[in-house]
Amino acid sequence: MELAQKLVELRIATRGATMCENMYGKSKNTLSLKTKILFLIRDKSLPPSDIISTLHLAKTNVALIAAEMIKEGLIVKEKSELDKRSVWYAITDKGKEYLDSRLRVIEDMLNERYSKKDYQRALKIMSDAIDILSFI
């Protein structure tokens, strides 16, 4: 059960390492659903079903948060040319700025904590861990 234990430890550890919300306030919170959705769609548009299955959310929750994000200008809703019932979400420039600011907080914290050599080693370890976890 060593790998199972390490997965639980990783989940707990990443919670603290991803404190990036409310950056300029007194408290910092872990990644919000907004940030997670923006991260998922940063490189390509996705249908709600992909977001639901990846983040293990209810359809209603995704619809509500997406509507809020559309109002904030973070994402846009696109309809398929072939099937107007098919909806996809795409990130806007404002959404990219929002996401980049959250990632920058995490990156700055890591750069302060680790030497360049240790940072590169940690990057390799995390990449290897993601490769392993992608099969689960």
C-alpha cells in the first residue's frame, strides 16, 4: 500500500502548495473551481461533459460556475457549427490573465523556496508522477 499512501500524501501536500486565490488579501485559498476550469481550457475549448468528468462535478454546478465566468468575461460559450445544441467553453484573454496571475503566485512561491537545481529536479519528479498517475 505504499503507492496508495503516497497518493494521499501528495493530495494533501498539493493543497498547501496551490494557495493562490485571494492573492492580495490576508488569506490565501487553494485553487478555486474557476481556476481549475480555466486551466483545463487554457489550450483548447472543451464541452461541459469533459469538464464534468475531469473535475468530478455535477452538471448543474458546471453550468452555474460557467454562467458566472461568462458574466465575468473569463470564458465564452461557443456553439458547434454542425450541431447548435453542442456547447464548448473557451478561455478569453481576461481568463488567461486571471489564470496566469494565479499560476504566477504558485511559481513565485516555488522559486523563492528552491534553488534552480532543486527546482529543475522537482519539475522532473512532478512530471514523472503525472505520467504515472495518468494511467490510473
